[in-house]
Amino acid sequence: DAGITQSPRYKITETGRQVTLMCHQTWSHSYMFWYRQDLGHGLRLIYYSAAADITDKGEVPDGYVVSRSKTENFPLTLESATRSQTSVYFCASSGPAANTGELFFGEGSRLTVL
Amino acid sequence: QKEVEQNSGPLSVPEGAIASLNCTYSDRGSQSFFWYRQYSGKSPELIMFIYSNGDKEDGRFTAQLNKASQYVSLLIRDSQPSDSATYLCAVQNTGGFKTIFGAGTRLFVKA
């Protein structure tokens, strides 16, 4: 029962580099989400997806790109990383089977941009 | 104005007391409301959800919803040191799955 996994768990990169954070879920959940968490801001929604090939912007989408070619994967790409994107990133999924709207979270990816 | 507002705290209560956490939201059409608990360095985990006006109890936890006032609260009775965590209020929109979180309230329960 792998659930939802994120990789890498820790990443240090430099300003201007491209970074991709991976998210994989084994539940066949329809909905997937990317959040970033910073002190004082809680979880802020970056992008979300209702199904394969359907994505939409959240609260803070600028500087990020997502794709969802397969239901189980939802990668998040920072095309040109900036220091302000230093954060902890959480992927989450939800599906009809949950029946409550509950989000199931991955363990998080801590990204540092130097 | 943020869509979901919480007092960031910290809220400090003695062991055995009632902890009261509050949340307001701006989208009047919101349908589903959640409380997640997050321990330091860990992922959020769901502790309560509520859809209808009124109270919902689960063990030591009670969620309260007042849609007219756009207000959600969480009461933790007989607080324990293990309840010390950040509590995140979350609201789902009328579409049913876009979920917005508040900034969270840090709770400390003193033994």
C-alpha cells in the first residue's frame, strides 16, 4: 500500500535552474493537488487537477508548470527557480472512494533555492 | 482578503482544558469544511469534516459550522500534550474538490 509518494524528499538547487518535483499515487484518485507551505502562510494551493489532462491554477501558480498525462502522476516543474520558491511542497490526492473530500498527503519535498 | 482565515496563535492551554480553534471563510457557496492536524515536520492528516450547520462530535473533538456567519470551529476537550500541533482549517468550493487552507493555528498543551 504505497499510497502517495513524492520525490525527491530534499533538493538544493541554484537560482535559474529547472527543477521537477514528482508525485505518484497508487489509489487511482481522480483529483491531485500541489501545495507549498511557508511559515505564516499555511498551505497555499499552486495547481490542481480533476483528471488526466485537466489542470487548473490555484492561489499561487506563477513560476510553476504542471502536467497530468497519467492519472497516477502529477509532476510540478519550476522552470527557472527563484529564492522565493524555497519552500516545502506537498502533493495530495482525493477521490470518490474517499467519499468525504479528504485529501491524502505525501510526505513533502523540501526545496532550497540558493 | 484570504479565502480562509485563522488566528495563527500560538494558543496555549493546560492539560485537561478545552482548546477552541476558529476559522472564517469568504466563499459563501462553500460546501465542505475540514480540520487537519499537522505535527512539526510531518504531513497534514484529517481529524474532522463537517458539511451541515451545527455540531459534529468525534471522541474528544467537536466541529461546529455556521454557514450564515461563515464560521467553522474545532473544540478539543480534555486536551493532551499529544494534541500539540498546528491545526489547519480547509474549505472546499462549490465545485467540490478545490481545497483552500487557512494559515493554521499552533496549539500548545502544557502538561
